[in-house]
Amino acid sequence: MTTEQILSSDGIPLEISLKKAERKNKIKAMLLVAPLFLFILITYLMPIGDMLFRSVDDRMITSKLPNTFAALEKWDGKELPDEATYEAFYKDFYPLAIAKESGKLYQRLNYEKSGFSSGLKKTNRKIKKFEKGNYKEQFMATHKIWNNAEYWVALKNTAPKWSYAKYLKGVDLKLDPDRNIVQMPEDRKIYKTLWLRTLKVAFFVTIFCFILSYPIAHLLATLPMKYSNLLMICVLLPFWTSLLVRTSSWMVLLQQQGPINDFIVMLGLTANDNRPELMYNVVGTFVAMTQILLPFMVLPLYSVMKTISPSLMRAGKSLGGTPFVAFRKIYFPLTVPGIGAGSLLVFILAIGYYITPALVGGASGSLISNTIAYHMKSSLDWAFASALGAMLLAGVLVIYWLYNKLVGIDNIKLG
């Protein structure tokens, strides 16, 4: 007898009945997961999507200056534009000035080149008095930006509705009048330095956390339970203290007249009038971030070490290996998953850290996250901040992919 011939209690073939039950279970599972999916969609995917959209959206300028961009298409970008281009700009800008709708234009163009805001504001006040004809002379007499071809180049580069110029700016590149990618001037190259400093800080903080955490995690895994619990409380204690409080404490400790400098002077390592600068530089950033992120390395290592049987080391020694050889060939390879997980966690947290570098690092210890915050809160260049955030997100995803390739379970071997 086939499954089609077997009937369920309600007279329906058993196979159909099983499919209906399976379909109902899937619907129930989807309904249970739906709130979590909506939460992730609203709080994670939508903000990231909005960030990516803002970083390439240039439609505002294109919609306000259509005649100007049409005229600039014929301009070679070397000399000042011709009279027709100035007249086209007048036709676009005059209605905005009359309707008092040019404020966003000042701000947006000033992100492209400093000086646009003051020039457009002055033009906005005087354009109502312009006479018909000779627009080029009248604009040039209004403000110096209209005598400089670089401002027209910056304006022309905003012509496409969708632009990747913000991403180029994030690595110290820009578009020339022919829309070729070129280097920024030397006095404006700051973002490559910031990216390299961010990677450097994240890398060394991860190394320092590993060096300090490995013996701590080993003690936690091998000590008797009563001592292990006490040590675990000491490790977890920072989690129960506000991040701002911990960072402020390091500011007190690291200042020139603070306890650490007093101790250095007491040991005779330096003169009292030549105390080292431990704060408002990258040194302070290293010290504070290492202490704050230490538990994120200890806990993954501890969770792996706790599962390693002590008999493995004893077996290695009984087979003729020294303690160091047994550790190198048996114990350490078994802890690689914990090292990988802890290093990934610390590195990703460090690469996007904001509060500690802002308070302790100063100008020479600030990271890319501080620059993103500056453009979000101070300069209000949200498009550029979004581009930097998207680049940071892409970097984190690449790091995770590399981790999965290099330290994945399939790649872990003993010996």
C-alpha cells in the first residue's frame, strides 16, 4: 500500500496531510521570527540603506541648477566659463534668491570647496540689483569666487545625480575638470592618514589585549573554582562600570601631574620638569582602549580553554615533550578558535571606537570614527559622513571574510 492510499483520521491521504502540517509549521515559525526580522529591518537595515543612499545622492544641486549644468557641459574647465554660463547660473539662482530657497545650496557647495558659502550669500544679496546683460562682469564684481575657475570646476563635479565623489574624498582623491581621478593637494590629504592610524591602533590594541589576556584566561581555566570565580569577577568588573567613567579615570591617571607620571619620576626614569606626554596622543589611546577592550579577549579565550582537558598536556609530557613543546604543539593550536574570535571581536570594536579616542587621544590620537562624528554633528556634511561610514562597514565585512577564510574551523590543524 502506497502513502497515497493510506488515509489519515479525517479521510485525507497521509502524504497530503503531512504536507499541510509541514506548511502550517513553517507559517508558525515565520510568524515567530517576524518581530525579530522587523526589528532588524527597522533598526539596522534601513539606517544602513539610508546611509548608502545619502553617500551617493547629489540630486538636490542638479534639480536647483539645471540650466547651469547644461551650459557647463560645453566648458573645458581650464579658463573661466563664457557669458552664456554666467547667464544660465543667473537664471537658476535668481528665483532661488527671490524665494529664499538657496540656503541648502550654500551648505552643500561649501562641502565641495571652502568659500562657496560666503560667495553665494553675498551674491544672494546683490543679485536682485543685477541689470540685464553682462552677467559675467556683474558676477565677477560681486565676489572673488566668480573669478576663480576652481569654483566652477567644483560646481561642475556635482552635476551627476548620483556621484561617488564622496568616496574618492575619503581616500584623498578627487575628480579633475575632465572627470579623471587625481590626488588631492598635499595640504588637504588627511583621510589616508586617519585610515592608517585607525588600522594601526586597532591592530596594536588587539595584539596588546591578546598578550595580556592569554595568561589571564589560562589562569581562569586552570585555577580551582573559588579562585577562578574571584578572578572572573575582576575581569567582568569593567562591564559594570560606565565607559565614560573608565575613560575619565584614565584621563586622571595619564595627565602630566597624574599618578603614573609621579611614579615614573619617583623611579628616576625622567626628570620632574620633563614628564612624558601620556595623554592627548596615540599613547593614551593605546593604553585606555587596551584596558577597556581586555574582557572582550579574555572571555572567548576562556570559553575555549575551559574545554581543553588537562590530560592532553600530561600526555604530551609523558611522550617525551618538554612543557614548551607540549604547549606549542597541543595546547596552543586548540586555543586558536578562541584567539580568532577574541581578536576579531576586539579589532572590530577598536576600529569603530569613538568615546575613548575623543577624550584621551586628542588630535594625534583621533580615529576615523571621530571624523565621522565631526561631519555628522559639526560640519553637517551627512553625505560625506555616510560615505566614510559605508567605507568603514565595508572594511569590517572584509575583515570578517578574511577571518572566516584564515581562522575558520576547516583551517584549524593540530601540530
